[in-house]
Amino acid sequence: MTQLVPLTSAEIARLAEALDQAVAEGATPGGVIALGTLGGPPRFLNAGRIADELDDTAPGPDTVYDIASLTKVVATWPLACQAFDAGVLSRTAAVRDFLPAIDGPAPSGEATIEQLLTHTAGLKASTRLDHYRGTETPLHELLCREALEDEPGVHRYINRGYILLGLALAHANGRPLDELGRSLWDELGMSSTTYGPVARGPQVAPTERRIPGAPRIWGTAHDDNAALLGGVAGHAGVFSTPRDLARYAEYLTDPASPLHGWLRASTLPIAPIETGLDRGLSWISAPGGVAYHHGFTGTSLYLNPSAGRYLAILTNAVYHGEARKKIAHLRALALKTITAT
């Protein structure tokens, strides 16, 4: 049951201050927070500028960000839920059942769809698709034939499971993953959400410069493995805007939405991560029925379906290097805020 708890002016002011502080401390060139309560218009807080290359151009609701691992919950998770409803995928079946046939042993291919969604399949943790360059064997077969690294059932955050999920969704539906995503986002009115690459321009936030003097990554996937897959993968590669993520969050928190029930189910704890946090289906489950997820580039999405609250952080904090520690305070405040009732 949803009992709306609107965000207060004091909570919004603290978030704005934290975003300003992150920019002032050099954690990110700038960023946008999209926040709101079910049934009301979203609010957008912004600070700083998109990038040095764009002078003083400020980010806003329509600035396009590489959302990195938010791809898992903005593309792969909703597409998997739709596939469950349609009978295209089964939570308890092995992923190899939804991929082109593989002869012989395929230990990683025996992982169930649910194990992949919950990061409990025991797959190899390090994902280096560049090691497979030059082979003619299909990627799904290479991944499925790998030996397990852990016992299934233990939580370990792994990208390769979502790469397999993306391949399975495409094969089972008979359509490329980016087309499946486009159909979903068009249906939800998320016209600026897409798999990359996207055209480099003043509305697109660049990410990292990996080599001094070389061009920045701008409009192509920051994640190396997603880039090797042409920018289309189950674990990363999607670009979106604060406005679109607000629309998506509103949709998920709406009890009338077909995906609302799946969001509620996905907050049920399946595997412990640390004290007070568990992994549900894709999402991290926090007390109070809160679901959230982060993206490596400096993005986050928080949902509290019981209170009708949502909050999205979009930054390009990898502009200055690794983002996780630099915006930790902002993310912690966002979680505290979304949980408050």
C-alpha cells in the first residue's frame, strides 16, 4: 500500500547543498538531482557545469548522461520482468535454455535467470571481453563454458551475468537488445533514453580521459566491455536524462503500473550484501522497502514505493577519475532522504 510522504523543503535544501558541495570539492564538474513524489511534478536540482570543454554550460533536466550500471535496472531488469510475464523467460530455468544451443558442458550456462539477476550465480568476477578477441566462438558460448568461481547462492556483484542476460533477452525475443529497450522506453515516454553511441554535443556529458592528451570518452560507453559489444549490453551502455529517469521512477512507483508489482517483488531480500542491505531482483533492497542502484560513472536511482518517493542522481564524476568515493556523501544523503517517512 502506498502512503504518500512528500519530500520536504528542508530535505530538498540539504540535497541541493550536498550537490553544490560535491561540485565545489571537485568530485564532479556538475550534476542534476531529479526528485519527486508520485502524482506530483518532478523537481530538478542542478549545480556546476557539464564539462570544462563546454565552458559554463550548466547541466539540466535534458542533459544526457552515461548511466553505466543503471542499465541493469533501466533496461535489463524491466525487460526480464516483461519476459517473465510473457512466458519468454523463466526465473528458475538455466540461462543456456534461452541462448543458441551449446553442445557439452557449460557450467556457467547452468546459472538460473534469477541467480544472474541477483548476482548469486558464482560466475567469474573479473570480466575482460578483450581476452576473447580473435576467436570465432560466439560470446554466449565462451561465457557459458567458463568454470564457476564461487558456490552459487553467495552474493558477488558481477557484470558478466548481466551480459549473459542481455544475450538471452535478445535471443529469446528474436530482437536485438537495443530494439527491445527502444520499444520499452518509447512506451513509457522516455524519448531521450537510448543505447549508445550518441552524438557528441553540448547536451551530452563527457566522461573520462583515459590517456593524457587523448580525447575524452564522449557519447560512447565508458564501460570497456559494453564498448567492445558496440555499446549495447545487459550490464551497461544506456544513456539517459534526469527528466527521463524521473518519468521512469514515477512509472515504477505508480501502483497502476504493470511493473509496480515487480518492483515490490524485487525489494524482497534474496541475498545479503552487508548489514541492513540485501540484493533483491537486480535492485539493492534497503529497510522500508526502498530499492536503489548505482552506476559507476556517478549515477544513482532510489525508489520508495511505499512512500511514493523517488530520487535520481546524474553526474559525470568519472570526469576526474573513479567516482565512487567522491560522491559517497551525496549518495548516502540520498538514501537517507528517500528512506525517511
